[in-house]
Amino acid sequence: MDTTNSVSKGVFVFNNGSTRTKERQKAPRCNSFLDAATTEQLWFRSYRKHWERVETMIFKIQSSSYGKILDDLLAFIENCYHSEDYESVLPTAALLTGINQIDHLSQIEKLADNIRNNTFSYVVVLQSRDGPSLKQAIETIVDGFVEEQPAEGSEAKVLRKNQLNLEVLKAWFLEKHDGLERKPNLTIILPDFELFSPLVLQDIILILNSHATYLPFVLVFGVATTVTTIHSVLPYHVTSKIKISIFQSEPSIANLNNILDKVLLTPYCPFHLSGKVFKLMLDIFLFYDFSVNGFVQGFKYTFIEHYFKNSLHALCTIVSDVDELHEMVNELSASELEHIRQLPSFRAFIESLQNPQEVVDNLTNDEHLKQSLPAMLVRVHNYWFTFHLALEILQALVKDLPKTPMGKQLRELYCLSASTDITELAEFKECIQLISFLSKEEMLQKVKNVLDIVLVYVSNNDQLSMEGCLIYDVAPIEKMANGLVALSDELAAASHEQILSNLQQDQKQHLLSPSMGRQELREKLLTAARQAKSESGVTRAIGRLVEYFVKNIFQRYLRPPNSRSVPLIELFLFNDSATVRQHIVGVPRAAVHTALNNPQHYLQCECCVLDEENSIVPSLPDVCIAYKLHLECGRMINLFDWLQAFRTVVEDETAEDQDRNIDPLTQARFTRAVADLKFLGFIKASKKKTDHVTRLTW
């Protein structure tokens, strides 16, 4: 008789002695879905090299921005149990992370890794989805600690879920660390504090505090709002069991400003966004999610879209030296060279040439054009070099003006400068007028700040020269610095005494004539009042400085990037805002309507092809059929009539065949489709008529 034979039917499980391994073998990671022919093309090689460089710089900035708060938090976790301030209470850190949850998770993961690597602690990250109830939260905490580092040389014993409790954690902790003089901390990180159930949080804290005598727990709350949220969620009898230390992380807007100022809006990242595209991405960041990672990924999308759209755009990458630039130009085909000749900026360049033979060679001789391209590309790099220098100079002058007519941040000035001639704007003229009202000391300080910016650009260029990289033409900015130094010296030597011209002195003497009548004196006084008043030496020196800034810096170097600025500027500029809006800004309502009205748009199947947009075929998904039928109804929809129409479509019956009973399978399919539409928010049950539903969209 077999061992599985029984009078009753059942399922029998036999243990074959196998145990579940701790680490499952993962499938090898797929680096790219592109074939070798694509990855070897010039545009992809340039894109990958350029983006890896930009990504490395962004990672360094983000790491440095988290560095200060991370060091303080690690010191708190390491030393909290060596202080007498935490007797009978749980050490708790409130990490104020800001309002974006997407960026928090990556930040918390870095924090957990640093705690494991740099402190003597075990770490468990408890998210709200893992702790909807007290039992599940405790099981997640215990499982994270016990299963984190199994004993070496022995098989990892897998505990059942219902065996995970704090007594098991206590036994494991004492068995593993009882003989040690210093025991590790048990750090529990709650990255989304506001999403936890208040009752679950209260019970967790009280239970952990009751076991704190043997288990050195440390809590880290990721708070997206303010510290008052903790006190509003936890009552006094719970907050009395914890002692909170507050750690303020850098706001996401400050983090984005650092990335823009030091990486993306610099001449060392030659790929640039037009003013319209850049403003669109800023609006998405400021009005949607405040996600720095989202902004970086959106910038990456524009990056790869720019390179993929045209292989010529590979020329906009950062290059090490001129030899590498020549190698890239030599790889261009005849069709790509012809495309260069069709660029609007190249046409303006040809029209500016004085030598007719040079015009003919550039338009007809490919080899001559290849020889001319490196110098033209270097000219574009130099354009961005002086453009960003002038932009930073403008920011140094206007960022602290009253009411800041042009804004404080570099990103605001870039949006204006990349869209139009900034010197023609009313805001710019207002800023220049306010600058001319500055005192002598304030103006000298601003000139000093400007010279510091120029010195940084010259130093960076010298550093690139020492590294053997492509260097920029610094002669214009050295000339600019010399002019500013001369004018600042003139301002420093100027005095506040009034300077009278010879004409004004003669008028003054003539007004004092004793033979002048009353009417004549009145006319002379009115004429003198209309003429320019006398000015001091300081006022005149400041006026000359302001005029130098406007004419020799801003009007010369802050030209907007368009076809009239410099040849081949189109290769360095991405201006397709419609594509960015379509792929980055989500339109869920339109996407759902398209999916239900024309599923072939997404499924790409032959069975769902429609001759007309409003036609209905039986091969469509049930929810699509029900959706297209409900579009033909008014506000109130009779469920029986809707079912009959659905039955007519799916069963392909005539009116004469509808008298027989409805197939239960058809009715079940219809019921499920109606439930899906109700879940999507297109209909709701009617309270007036039980056999009707109300349509919610029009």
C-alpha cells in the first residue's frame, strides 16, 4: 500500500532534505540591448563618453552634498550608547529629507550602506509597505537583523515567518555578541515616517523600548515635512520613550542648483538646452515633484535624443585635444558633410566670407570642409566659454539687487540669455540702473567678485593645459580683466567732489551779473536747470564701469545661441521641446483613452486593427469593447441594454438571436469589464436606479 493512499483526499508534502540557499544565483546583467554595430558608431561612442563624464561629476556633487550630514549622522549612531543622555530612552535621529519620496529612497540606501561599512552596527530599512501591521513590522525587523550575516562555516538556518519575534532576536544577539566588550547597535531606518500607521508606530516604539535593556536599538526617521509631524503623530507617552536629534539634509532645490552651476551650465559640458526646453524641465521640477534624480534623468533623455537624432551631433562632445577632434571629423561621410552645409548657421558663415574661392571650396570640396571644421568647432567651444563667463559675471552683479529683477540663480539668467538678447530686456536695463546707484565701496566689491570669477576660468584653462586637454582662448578674458582692473583703479582713486565743466563755470559767472533783470534771470535759471547737473568723480567712474560691463562684456559675449551667433551652433543645442513634453510630462488621461479606444496603438497586434476610429470588432479586449459602447450612451447607462450591446459585439448575433438566454461566460466577461471601468473612474453605481450606472467622463 502506498504511503499516500488515504480514505480522504488531501495534499501531502515530503521533505527531501533540501534547504533553501541564502543567496540565489542571479542572471547575468545585460549591459545593453543594442547590437555591436550600433555601439561602435561615432554618435554612440561620443554619447557614452560624454554622459559617463557628466554622470561622474554629478555623483561627486551629490556625494559631497550628503557628506556633512552623513558624517554627523554616523557619529550620532556610533556614539549614542556611550552617552548617559540616552538612559531609559531610545536614541532617535529625525532626518529632514524634503518633500520628494523618490530621491529619499536612494539617499536612504546610501545611508544604510555607509552605516554598515563605517560603523559597528547592523541596519534594517523598514518601509511602510513592509509594516502595515505590528506583526509584519516586527517580523521584517527581526528577519533583517537575523538573516543579514549568517554564521560562517555553517548552513544558514531559515526561520519560518511566524517564528520571527523579538525573543528570537534577543537570543541571536546574546549568542553572537555576549562575550564582546562593545556590542553593535541595531539601527532601524524608517524612510517614509509619514506613511506609517500612527498606531503601528506607537506600538513599535513602546515594544522596542521595553527590550532596549538587552538590545541597543537606534531609530532613524526619514521625515519629509517638519519635526512637528513627529509630535502630531506620536502622543506624549510615546515621545517620552525616545530622545530626538534633528539632522537637516540639503534641500533638493539647493542640490539642483549645485549640479547646474558646477556641471550642466558650464563650458565643460558643451551640450546645452535651448531656453524653452530648459524652462520646461525646470517647470517640471519646480511644479511637479522636486526630484533631482528626475531632472537628471530628463536631461539624460534629451542627451541621448540629441545624439541619436543625427550622427553629426557627435561633434558636440567634449574632446581631449585637437587631434581627437580631427579624428572625429575624418569619420564623417559625404552625406553628413552635406547636412552641415544645410545648417542655417553655416549659411550665415558662408555669406560672411570675403574670399570667393574659399566659399566655393567650402560648398563643393569635402576635404577642404573637413580641414575647416575643427577650427569652427573650437570656435563654438570658445563661444560657450565666454558665454558662461559673462553669465556668471552678470549673476555676480545682479543677484543681490533690491527685488532681484532678473533673479538670483544662474538657471534663471540662463533661461533669459538662451532665449533672447538679454541686453534688450526691461529687467536688464532696470538692473543696470540699480547698479549705477551703488556706492563706491559696493562697486569695488562687485568688481573684485567679477575678477575672482575671471581668475577661476583662467586657472581652469591652465589646469586643462597641464593635463593635455583642449584649451580655450583666454586672450579675450585677459583683455577683459585688464580693462576692469584699470577702471577699478580709477574708481578707487576718485573722490566725491563735484566736477564742473568750463561751460557750467561760465554760466555760473554769467548768472551772477548785476545788470541782469528779473525776467532774464528767471529764463537763465530755467535753462540751467534743464542742462546736465555736475557729477562727482565717483559717479563718473561708476558710469564708465557700468558702460564697460554692458558694451564690452554683455553685448559682446551674451549673444543668444542661434544661427547668427557662431557657425555650427545647432550641433551643440537641443531645442525640441515638443518631444520632451511628450515623453517626460505624463498625460495619463489621454494615454488611458488611447489604450481603450485604440488598443492597437500599444499592443501592436493585427487582430485589433480598426478601419475607423469608432468601429468595434469582437477581437478587441473586453474592457475596450465596453468602453467604446459606453461612449455612445448618455449620463445614465442601463446595464441590461449595455450587456445586450456587448453581447451583440462579442457573439456576433443578430437581433433575432437575442431572445435566448445569455451565455454565463459572456455575462462574466461583461461584469469584469464593467468592474475595470469602475476602477478606472469612468462610471459609478447609481443611487437613483439600481440597474443603472452613472457616466463620469464626457
